[in-house]
Amino acid sequence: MFNNSYMSSYNPQLTLDKINSQIAELERLRNQIPQPPVAQPTNLTQNFQISPTNRDFIKYASSIDEVQKEMVTGDTPFFSKDMSVVWIKNSKGEIKTYELNEIVAKDEKDIQIEVLKARIDELERKIKDEPSNEYVVKSTEDEKPTIISTSTKFSKKSKWPTRNN
């Protein structure tokens, strides 16, 4: 009943070799199957737009002619060398001109001095505007003398009437 040939032919080494050869065959087949592409990280392209630096943003010019010649991409201030004038040029080429004045910070003493100087100036104006009685001189050349008396007598010697007592 039993097949003796099967039993007699059982060799553990042969079975192990057969299993190893099948494993090698499976490895070879696995290597032949195309692999799905591994997700590669995409190459990133980064573009950095650098904003203008202060030295590019603020420019110096000697005259408005230099400002007109310069190309600008946005509102750009141009300062004169002595910092008294500023020209602002926009991308359309329009130029606005401003005059600069330095503002000096004042402490309490400087403010008090200015207030007192203003008061002195105001008082001097009042003195000049209001004439003083000491300096007023009346002109009497055009006026004729007026004499009031109860009785008057004209004499031939005098032009003016005289008063009798």
C-alpha cells in the first residue's frame, strides 16, 4: 500500500537544496518585475525677491537734473548733499520737491527765553503804536486866537480887542 519508493527516496539534504533553489528562483523573478517608482522628492525652485536695501532706497543728488536722469521702480527719495531739499520720484517719472528744515529740540529754558522775547517784541510794538503825551507837539500856526470878554473896545493901535475893567 505504501509506496516504498517515496520513503526510500526521502533525502533531507535534497529537500533543502530544492527549497533553496526555489527561493533563488523567486528572488530572480522578483528582480525582473518592474518596481513601482519610488516617490522621489521633487526639486524645489525657490526664487527670492530681495527688497531694496537702504543704500538703494535713499539716493543723493546735486540737482533735479540728476533726479530726472535716474530710473526708479517705486517711490524713491533723493536728498541734496546739504539735506535741505528732497525730491521724491515715482515709477511714472513724476517728481515732487520738498524743502527740509531741521527741527531743534528745545528744553524748558529755551522755551522760556522764546516766550519772554515774544513778550518784549509785543511790548515794543505797543510802544511804537501808541504815541506818548510827552512827545506830542501841537501845531498852533493855523489856529486863530479866541478872546472872550464882556466888553470890548477897539483901538486904532491894536488889531485885537482889549478888555476894559
